[in-house]
Amino acid sequence: MNTKTTRGFLATAGALLTAAALALSGASAASAATQPAPAESTVTITKLAQPTSAGAPANGTQQTVTGDPIADVTFSYALVTNTAAGGTNDIGTNAGQQWAATQTATTAPTTGVTGTFDATLTNGVTTKVLPRGLYVVSETAAPAGVTPAAPFLLAVPLTDPVDRDKWLNTIYVYPKNAKIGATKTVGAESLIVGGDVTWTITSDIPRISNAAGTAFIAPDAFEIHDTLTDAELTLSTTASPAILVKAGATTLASGTDYNVVPVVATGTTTHQIVFTATGRTALATALNADANAKVTVAIVTTVRKAAVIGNVAKVFPDAQSKTNNKPLTTERVETKYGSYQLNKKSTDTAVTDLSGAQFRVYATQADALAGNANYLKPVNNAGVAQDLWTTDASGHLTVQGLRYSGWVNGTTVASGAAGYQTYYLVEVKALPGHQLLAEPVSFVIDDASVTQTSQLITNQATTGAFVLPLTGGSGVALLTGAGIFLLAAVLLVARLRRRAETAQ
């Protein structure tokens, strides 16, 4: 059962009926009832989520209670041995009541007399008529994210606690459940594949009241599982720590409060955060100190592929949910990485080979204009980091591994809004016979950018104003010839003068 982010945690379990309370409060209470013990009673169970306070034990009367009702919870019951009418420990006798007061739900022996209640309705209520006897009532099934209440003893009949010479016609039971919600968010996203992304799982702490109703106690188990597709995400090897767990504001210690157990399957790795007894006690401590305390698990992963990457987490709030493999599953959250196809052409339509132009990509216009070393180096889908892209003969190249421009931290953002990312191409090597692009070209990454053809990048061929006089032109030739003639004349005069001087 998925829960939404706005669904707060209600919480917790524990039966509000103790053996002493439901065993007619001992022999003295039963003695006060002057009417004969009835042969049967109507039992009405109202299943509620545990509110922020633990609450007081119930007494069998109808009460005004708080807490959201929980539907689809089922209960079973088992008769405690020899407590039926006529039995050795008949609950309708003083001796039977005294014996019942010494029992607990975990120690009372039961016979083969068993049965079930119908599942609770949307108002959390289920009703059944039970014959006289002492019963162990157990919760057998609950929706995902709901921690079952502990088994409790139920005495049928039960003395009216107000008019103590009568029996209750209907016994009202209000066992509370820990009902948790959980969410998953994504943030701290790198702009490039090969960089890190942080996923944060936030879960309510199960509110399990102690027998006295004075505090919340530790759950019998608590685990959070996060499954990564290996081709898309791996646990970061550079973040320290890669997994950070907190109970409220308290940072828990790996190896002491929890253990991370990697479970490898075909193509996936599940990181199981398994809380120890110490860690579960820390959860209860945090909840008792702050009614709004939650569990948070921050997992830093490295992105391995340009793709729309979805992820969910599973929370097992108790041992039964683990045994039955019935976790609470968060809603799917996504991070998105894609590619961009560059389409190049020349102003000279006679050029058919457009290969050899090279580009770098920048995250800011300032860096692109400066042409500095802050260019991006994403990892392509072959697993190779790339910082320079070269056009093929058709003038195409594909830049892989950039975060979507308009998808930030799991949600859509508009151009110009915080987080929206525009990228910039800078040409660092022109096509033969063409000018370098004079300025950066902006582009975006989205669902269509990998195949886009509408954005053309045109290079100017070196014609027109870009053509200088040829080195073999007539003006240059005349100047060159005149220079050679003058040099020859100077050499001739120098030689004639040397001969004349020698003759003398």
C-alpha cells in the first residue's frame, strides 16, 4: 500500500486490554455482580491508529476515542483451556475469575476452540457474539504499514465497571495499531552521469505503547530496504558515509544501531538497513522525546546511465510484516538523465563531409564564454567519461549523460525557475575551410533532445569577407620581383668595388 507525502504518521500498537483488566478485575469485581453470568456476550472491536499519546487501558465500556479507524484488519480467537461454561476454570465463577487473573496472553493455555472475526470495516469496527469463556485474541492480518497489536486476553462476560452488580451486554475493545507513513525524495543531483544523487527515505516511527500506557516502546523489528538497478545506480564509493541514518535529530551508528546488508540479485542490489535492538530502542527514545520524530535514511548513489531512473523504498515496521513480506512501499520518485543530438551544417551546400568539428559542453554561459577548464565530463552509456565530442560525416554527434533541464529533485520546473539547467556548446575545432562558431550555443535536455533536428548549428564557410588576397596575386608578385632586382644590383656593385680595390 503506497502512502502519500502528506500522510502523517499516526501510530502504534499494543493492546489496551491487559489480562487483569479483561479478567473481570479479579474475584471482587465478579462477586459484585449479583445477576447470573450470561451464557454469551457481544464483543465489538474498534481498530484505531495510535494517537500521539499512549492512552489508558480500556474497561469494556463504550468510549469516545481518538485515532483514525483502520479497515481490513482481521482477528482470531482461541478459548483458554477449561474456561468455558462448566469448565474447571469457568470464567463465570469466582474460582475461574481468580485463575484468569493470573494468566497472560502469551502464557494462557488454549484448546482447539478457535474462530475469527470479520475484517474491520471502514469505521474500524468488527462485531461477534462469543460464548462464555476467556479468550486469547490475536491480530492475524493488517494493511501494509500497520503494525499489529499484541495479542490480548478477553473475558466473556465482563462486569460493568460503573454498575458493578451487572454484566456488560456488549464488551467494547479498542486495540490500537502503529500506523506509519513513508516517503522517498531525491535531491543533490549531479548534472552529469558519473556524478552522485542523494535519495532520502523518511518514515514514521511505530507508536507502540507500553502496558501502562505511559510511553512508547521499541518495535520488535524495523527494516528499510532500497533496491538499486545496477546498470543505473550504484552505492557511491566517494560519499562518506554513503548511507546516513537518523532517529529524529540523532545520528545512528552503523554496526551498533543498524547494519547494512547488501542482497545481490540478477541486475539489482538491495541495501537492507536492519535495525538492531539498540537501534530500535533509539527509535522509541526519539519518539518519546519528540512526538514528531521520524526515521530518515539518506542514500548517496552514483548515476551510471542516461535514463529516467525510478526508485522506491520498502519499510518493514515490525516482525510480522517481515515474516509475511508485507512492507509499506513508498511512492516512486525519479531522477532523469538524457542526451542531446547536435545537427551541424555548412553555409556551403557543396560540402558533404561535415566530420571533424569538436565541441565541449559547459553548465554556465560565463564559463562557456571564457572557454575555461570548467567543462562537463559526463560518463556515456559505454561507461566512459567524455569531455570532447566530434561530429561525424553527416555533421551529427550525441552528448550523453546530462541531467534533464526541467526536471529537478523529482519534479518539473519551468525555464527560469530555480534549478532549471541550460547547457552551452562551445566549438573548439572548426570544420576544414570553416569559421569557428563565434559564441556558445545553448541547448536543453529533455525527452526529445536525443533525437531533435529542429536546432541546427551552422558553420560559416571561409568565403566572401573571410577571403584574403591569394599569396600568388599580381600585386604581391610585382613587389617580390622588385625586391629581388634591388638585391641583385646591390650584390653586383659590391663585387665590382672589391675587384677595383684588388687591382690597385
